[in-house]
Amino acid sequence: MEYGVGRISTRKQNIERQVRNILAKYPNARIIRETYTGTKLEGRKEFENLLKIIKKGDTLIFDSVSRMSRNSEEGCNLYEDLFNKGINLIFLKEGYINTEVYRKALDNQINIVLNTGNKATDELMQTIISALNKYTLALAKEQIKKAFDQAEKEVKDLHTRTSEGILTARLDGKQIGLTKGTKLTTKKEKEAKPLIIKYSKDFDGTLADKEVIKLVGISRNSYYLYKRELKEIVA
């Protein structure tokens, strides 16, 4: 089974670009969409649920390594864990660390048992072969770590640039966010208040609070907050 994992860090981002990239190469992939803020895996419900059901031979496809994990240590550990479970990992932008490449590095290890008749020579050659195998595997692991390190660095750089941009804007006298005392009016509030005025017996209507809450479809807390604000305006 092929699973394409699309992930965005904020709801303002567009996840469909990642989905299109995945489906362009793997049209039969089942797409898992998730909106997630932060760098750790904890709290990624869709992805966590996926990790519980995948089995040996399944394939996880990501647009880039940063969509799996932007924390380097955590990403490397997850990569190794999934690899050992026989899960295939594909990164469209970093194909050089796909598990297929890593598996080939393991398969290409030298497996030779020498018996030249000279024990010292045999031991020396086996030591050299063992060292070469470890070197090959270390190179593969290093490539994987570099990819996750880069993804983590990009996140930190973005946070730094954002913080610096906000600081610079404030030093230039620009307002960032709402000014103190400014109230943000939500769409829910705009839709609910006219209905409260129309139906509540405290205004132009004939219905009790409980009936208005049910009719408007808002919580008790929101209802009484809006009602109090409306009374203050009327007063």
C-alpha cells in the first residue's frame, strides 16, 4: 500500500501543492493530509494513526524530508525504525536518502570469507573489509542525517527571519497584530448577534435564552457574552 503524506505548518499554507507532486508520480497513493504546527511528531494525530496501521512492504511518500520531521534527531530515529520494519520511504526532493538507496548500500557490503592459509593475512583482510563496510554504511547514514539537519535548520532560519522582521517592523513604528484594547470580531459573532436581537425576548423576540441558543447554534458561553455586549450597546 502506498501512502502520500502532505503536511502544512499553518492553515494559511496550501497543502494541495504537495498532494499534486505526490500524485503526479504515485497516482494510486492514499493521501494523508495534516495541519501541524511545530517540529515534534507528538500531536500529529493523522500521522500517528498511519504509523499504527502501516506494515512491512508499505510505502510512505513525502514531498520532502521536512514533511516527515523537521527535528533532525527525531527524524533520523523514525527513519531507522521504519526501515527496520520493512517500510519503504520515498522523498521526492531528496531521493538520495530513499530507503531503496540505503538498502542498496547495505546489500553492496562485501561478504567474503578468506582462507589463504595465512591466518595473519586473513585477519588483516577481514579487518579491512569490515572497515570498508562500516564506512559505506556510515556514509549512507550521514546523508540521511544531513537531510534532516538541513530541514531543521530551515525551520530555525524561518523562525529567526520572522522574529527579526517583526522586531524591525516594530522599531520602524509599524503595528504588529491588534492594538491593546482592540476587539476582534469573528464571523460567528457577526452571524449570531443579529439573530439574538431578532429572537431573544430581551430584545425584539419572544424566545427564552435556552431556545435562542439552540436556534442560533452557539455555545452558552458565546451566547451570554454576545448578549451582554448587545445590552451594553443598547444601554
